[in-house]
Amino acid sequence: MRSNVLVTGGGGRLGRALSQAGGPGVFGLSSRELDITDAAAVRSALDRLRPDVVINAAALSRVQDSDTAPERARAVNAEAPGDIARVCAALGLPLIHISTDYVFGAETRRPWRESDPVSPVNNYGRLKAEGERNVVSACDRACIARVAWLFGDGEDFVAGLLRSDAETVMVADDQVGSPTPIVPLAERLLALADRMSAGESVPKVLHLAGSPPVSRADWVAAAFEALQGAGKTTPRLVRVPMAAFGGSVRRPHYSALDCSLAAEFFGGEIDWRIAAARPETFAEPVLPA
């Protein structure tokens, strides 16, 4: 039986995917409907809706916002998750807190495991790592779900390149991560919610992302190849180093996540190549705006 799930950040990309995948049993509340920095409002929403599980998908997810709006970023990404966890603990509710691959950033050449110490290289990653710690310390029934490089909703990196109408696009060839198709991710999160609602023991941290690791340029190349095979026109891809883009925010060169624990837990990996090979994944938005 599917659980009733309250999703904070319901107006965001992942929040909308969860609502679409879960149907009427998912209560997605946008930031306008629920300000997660207001603990009393969170408690009121939980008392009113009485969910079986909470998924905190609310965040300031633009990396640069943690530098340009540091107080708001701290409130949303670091402090509010702990407040939500305390409310869930008081009500005996399981909590899935969405985090990010950007909690990692140290030099490595292998995918990051759940057991690896965090090593953020920018303020966004540091605040998300702090949010993780606040959740784990406040709620015994919490699971940190780290996700990465979402795509398949018409608002992702590849879709943005296609909308640019540029004849040539530059993409980093030295940034390696875990592209994650958003619909399979949403389905996996809801399955996790069901298992937590049923009282099943789950890992405290799970990497729920696509496999295998790939450079950003190779990911884009795979998507472009699929589109070209379907007769679509794509820009010419030029591979460049991350340094070519400049910018004041440092980003990790290697943030790929080892998802073998989740694969064992759910009975298989999320293979990003399957979704990327479907031209419709990028040609048309999968989810409503």
C-alpha cells in the first residue's frame, strides 16, 4: 500500500516529479505554501495533512545563491532541515532529506561512498553537509538521500543547451558526476518512503543517482547522439576544461556517487544511459512547468 507523503519544495523540479509519480497520495507544498524556515508552520502542516512520511526536497539549489544570499541559504539548506527533523521526531514520522553530490569535492578518481567523509569545496556543499548533520542528529528515523545532475524534465543542463539555439556549445570534459533521470529517481524515493513507513530499517545515507560515472561532456555527447539518431539537430559540442568558464564559485571536478548500496537495497541501479538514449527525454518536457 502506498504511503501518504508530504513533500516540501513541491514546486521545485524534484517535488513536481514526486507529485506526478505518486499521484493523490503525495502532498507537494511549494515554498509559497510552506516556508520550511518556519518550524511552527511545518508542525501545523504535518498536523493538518497527517502524512506517513515526509520528503524534504526544499532547498536553495543554485550553487551561487549560497554566496550571494548566504543568510537565506543557511536558513534553508542548513538550519531548516534540522527543524523539520525535530518536528518529525516529535511526531514519530520518518523523514527523507534530499541532499547533494556537492558535499564531496576532494581529489579522487573513484565514486564517493556513503561512508566517505564529506569534503565540500564551496559554500553550497558546506551548508548542505551541515543540513545533513542536523537531520541525522535530530531524527532517528531519517534517511539522507544524495542526488545529482537531475535530467528528464525539460529543465536540465542538456535541455538548456538545446534551448539556447547556439550553433556551438562548450561543455566541461574534466567534471565527472552522476547524471540522474528524474522520473526513476522519484519512483525510487517513493519506494523508499513506503519501506520507511512500514517500519523497515533503511540506511542512514543512500546515494540515489545514476550510474555509471561520466564526464559532463560525455553525458551531453550521448544525449546529442540519441537526438541526432532521431533526426534532431543539435549544437556542435566543444570539450573544454572547467577553468574555461571562470566564475567565482569553485565546483568539484569529481563528485560521482557510488550507488552500489542503493542498487543492493532496491535490486538494481538507475542507469542514466537508458533515459539519455531516448530522444524524447530531452526533446520535450516530461513534467508540466
